[in-house]
Amino acid sequence: MKIEEKIKIPIYQEMENFESMFSKSMFSNISFLNKIIHFILKRKGKQMRPMLVFLCAKMCSRSNKISEKTYRGASVVELIHTATLVHDDVVDDSNQRRGFFSINALWKNKIAVLVGDYLLSKGLLISIENNDFDILKIISVAVREMSQGEILQIEKSRKLDITEDEYFTIIKKKTASLIAACCAIGAKSVNSYVKDVQKIHRIGELIGIAFQIKDDLFDYSRFKIGKPIGNDIKQKKITLPLIYSLNIANYKDKKWLLKAIKKSRNNKNIVKEVVQKVVDLGGVEYATKSMNMYKKKSINLLNTYPKSKYRDAMELMINYVVERKL
């Protein structure tokens, strides 16, 4: 059995119920839009974020029971996440998503941006229409942080001068903020105390940081992973493996790396050379150690909760984040 299937076992029925609710929440009365929504639903991911909502809700609930609010929270985060993926593909000029054509590749940027906007608004409206203003606040803060993180990354990629501290600020905002929000929404949906919501939010943030480092490591992989390898390098995104390599490289190697990155956009051979240089300088090894440190921190904090099948599934989730192949 795959690890993601094991994670789902204690919340299998909840995820089955969620599938139906989520699909209904996406559709409109516009046939062309529904055609695109149908395309998105057929190619959905592993739904890690709604799984986090349900696991955290079960773990934090004093009776291990959840409510309709938990389902709404899971729908909100998945709608927001899907919207950001559609927008990200436009920003990154990416033609692939999980091994399939992206929305912008099939229907062009204008349609992709509008579809992303539609999904974002659907997510926010679910909270507003049900007076879930506490959930709305959590997700709105996450959307703000994600936008700021992406803009900061673009600014730094133009100058190629990002520091390690700035890198962690960026990934906390652009990736970890939404994963942290998933965990906090799960806890909040079952009326957890403020301190519990804050603690589970921190666990989610640590998971999110490890998740993004793993994502950045994929750029230096030699295996096909469903998205273009070396894409970050082509986009001049300076991630942890490269930051470390630039910091420890001698003057000659650093000068070569910076020059190669500037020329890498349409040159696969240069990208391969950059990847190999970063591997040789120990950048991949350093980033892997950092990722595992955040994994350990998240598990240590998770283990302050009473042992249960939900906590065990959360630990499996954390291990999956750093061991996944996609």
C-alpha cells in the first residue's frame, strides 16, 4: 500500500464525502468554464491539504468528531490551492502540471488567470455565506502571505542576490503559510483553544518549509517528476541548494554559476552543467539536511499530542512530504 493511501485510512469516509462536496462547489452555470473545471478535477493531485484539515480536526477534537465546518474549511483550502496552482503556471510560464498540459497551455494565459480568480472567489464565498469568518481570516492571511512571498522571490531573482534568511522568509510565505492554514483551519473548525490552533499552525508551517525544500530539490533531480527539471534555474529562482553553493564556491566557480544562470533560460546544456556544479559543491546535500531538520522539528512538536491513529497518520504525512517522488 502506498504511503498516501495509508495516511488516508483514518479519514477515508471524510475524504469520500469531501470529494462530492468539493466537486459541487467548483461548478458554475457557464458551460465553457465547467469544461475547464472538469479538466482540473480529472487531474487533481493527492489532496494533501484537505487531508491535513481533517487529520488536524480529528486530532484536536476532544471527541474525535468533526462538523460541516470542517468540510467547508477543507473545500476552501483546496479551492484556494487550486487557484494558486493555475496562477503559478501563468507566472512561471509553465506548460505542464503533474505531467499534463497546464490550463494556460491549453486555453492561454487570459483564461487561466480568470479561472484562477473564479476559484479564489468560490473559496472565499464558502466562508462568507456560512459566516465562517474565523476560517476566512486564517485563509485570507495565508493568501496575502503567498502573494508577498511570490513577489519577493521575483524581486530577488532579478538581482540574483538572495540570502539564506531571505529564502526562508520567501518559502514560509509562499508555501508554508497555506499548509499552516490547513492545519489551523482543521483545529479551528472543532472549536480548539487559541493555543492549540497556534501550535497546530506551527506544525503546519514546519511541514510546509520541509515541503518547499523538497520541491526545490526536485529541480536538481535527474529523474522525470511530472514537471520540467531545471525549471527554477531557467526562471532564475535562487533556492537553497544554489544559495549554499554560491556561498561556499570560490570566486571562479561563483562567477561561472551566476553567468550560467543568466544564460540558462533556453539552453538545456547550461542547466545540466549548473545542476552538476551545485551537486558537486554540496548544495543538494546541504538542502537535504536542512529539510530533514524541519521534518524532525515538526514530528517533535506533533508528539506533544496524545497518541492516536490521527497523530500516526500525521507523522506518515510528514515522512511522505520529504520522501515523495513528485
